[in-house]
Amino acid sequence: MRSQALADPDEALLRRVAAGDPAAIQALVARKLPRICALATRMLGDATEAEDVAQEAFLRVWRQAPKWRAGEAKFDTWLHRVALNLCYDRLRRRREQPTAEPPDQTDPAVGADVEVEMMQTSNQVQAALDELPDRQRDAILLHHYQELSNIDAAAVLGVSVDALESLLARGRRALRARLQGLQS
Amino acid sequence: MREAPIDPSPISLERFSALADAFGADMRRWPEADRAAAQDLARQSPSARARLAEADTLDAVLDLSHIAAPSVELRDRILATAPKSRAIRGAGRDPASAKSRLLRWLSGVGAVGVLTCGALAGAAVVAVSGPSHVDTDGVAGLYDQANSLDAGGA
């Protein structure tokens, strides 16, 4: 989007990646991989599929880096859009070819009860997120978990900031109702 | 004409609540245009602070969702796909097309070799047996094979 003439914090790093600088490539992976994995895991509820999405997203990064035109979009916004689209593809395939087994959930850590409890709570929150309409869930993932600014989250979703505000408000309202037990 | 009551703040409690409902308790994440006024209202209004506290509670619950950090193996797999410095411009080409280029080159070399050998052998036969029909079907067949190899590798 041309309207985003803001400084891109990833631009210099991306230029070095495009030049094949190994340190820059490592730095970019360290900076972006956890974010992309987290987004894909929350979208898909399946760590293995999320890893596949992350790998595919980075293949696209390597292809795009030499062609990147600074000032047209923020790299982080573009990368989130790529990851989100890869997740949508997988979710669409799942709907078209439903499987009997739900995706594997992360195994709770063996041992301490407190860790098991934390995992259960985490799964409860994830389940509440999964129940939201897709656009509301995506808005919350991008804004709350990925910590994108409202402008960037709106850009990734292709909506206005006002529309994002509405998606977030409705999503959070639904979550508040569903997660009441955890709020006390 | 009655004067409208002067709002001490340019943002209403209703708007403040809507922002907290949507963007959560961290006002740094709110739209920039509303931020300063919202901070003013939060300082002045206990009701506004109560709305922030509600939003903060939901933020904290959402933060109970944990995602494991990506594995070192995944990081290494991704790094292994990264372009090397001299090859960065070829990053968009996949290994299959590289294989295809190699096959094309090899088949070209093969065809030239066969043509050369065929020409030499033909010359020898002509030299020994005199002018006769020269069968070029075999050479044409090799061309076909080269082409099909190329197509198969593409």
C-alpha cells in the first residue's frame, strides 16, 4: 500500500538478505520465525502444519527479497499477509476434505501439575478463539497476539481501521463471555 | 439559545469504552488520534479507569494462551533454504528447473556428439562402399529422445 510511507524497521535487514548476507538471513529468521509460527499455530491449531506454513512463507521471503520495493508496504505486514493466506489455503482444504481426527493438540508437558494446568488453560483460550467467526479471530490474532498496529492489522486484513475496530470489539466481547470462568 | 455543556475532555466515556473494548487496555495500541485525549480522560475519570481494568482482565486471559517457540530443527531447515550470497538472484528458481537446465545442456551435448559420430561413421561407410542411401532415422530418433528428456525434466 502506497499510503504507508512510514519507515520500515525491516528494510535495511531485507536489503542485506537480498545481498545474501548470512548474518542478515539468520537475524531475519530469528526476528520473524517465532511470530509466523505463533500466528500459524493459532490459526491452524496444529504445530506440524504451522511449521510447513513457516517454511513456505520463508521460501517466499527468499524469492521476494531481491525484488522488494521499499516504501510500497511494510515487510512485516506483507509477511503476515503471506502467512495468513497460506493458513487460509490449509483451512480451506480441511473444509473440503474433512478428516475424522481433529488436528493434534500440543501435548501437555509431562510432570508438574501446574504445567498441565497451564496447558489446559491455554487450550481453553485457543478453543474460544477457534469458535469466533474467522475475521474476528484473525483481527484478534493480528492485533493482540502479533502486536501489529491497528493500521498494519487493518492492512493485512484488507479493511479500514474502523472495520478492524468493529471486528476486534465483537470478537473480544464474545471472548469475554466465553472465558468468564478464567477472568475471576 | 442554551449553551451546550462543555465536555472537559475531547473524548467521551462512551468512545473511551468502545476503544477499550476493541483495542484492549494498553493505550499505546489505540488509534493515535484518540490516544492523548483518552489518556487525559483515564487520569480524570474513575469510570474510564474501570473500563480499562475490564479490558486489562481480558488481555490477561488472552495472554494465557501459550505457543511453544519454534524448534531449532525448523530454524535450521529454513536457513538451509536461504539463498547463498552468489546465488541470491536465482532464489526464485526451484531445483527442478535447475535439473531441467542441466538435462537440456547434457542432451544438447549428447546430440552434438551423436551427430558428429554419425557423420564420421557415415563418411567411413561411404568411403568403403561408395554412394548409397544414408539412413538418418536413427539421428532423428536421438533428437526426439533429447527433446523428450528435456520435456521430461522441465
